Amino acid sequence: MRLRSTGLGKTEIEGKVIDVKKVDDVVIFYVDIIKPVKWKTRMAFQQNDLRGLFFAVLKPKNLWYITRAFFSNQEKVHRTETF
């Protein structure tokens, strides 16, 4: 996974989703940042966040891309400045 933050300028961060767990009223995504630093992060998604994520995934353009990812073994990701 690639991440960006406005606080880091143009620095691109690479991470991996390690685990996903439901805890109380949130779903927590555990993500290890691996480049350029090593951090362990957590993102807590509340019901509204999960609902928004679910409907965003169902948009045809996104759903098509995700479906193709299951059947493709392309590992190289083209870098872009637009995300």
C-alpha cells in the first residue's frame, strides 16, 4: 500500500495491512509502515467510515479494478504524483 500525507510533502510511504479486527464499536486496521521509516499504525473505522468505504468499493470503476487485482499477479505499481 502507498500512502501520502500533506505534512510530509511529496514523500511516499509504503505499508502493509497486517491485521483487521473488530474491537468494541470500531474495526481496526493494523498497518505496518515499512518505507522510509518503520512504524506500526492503527486505523479505527467507525460505522459511517465503513459504510462510506463499502459504497466507494461498489462504484463500477473501483469494483472492476479490485476484481482484476484478484486474478492478476502484477506486483510492480506505477508511481504517480496524482494521488
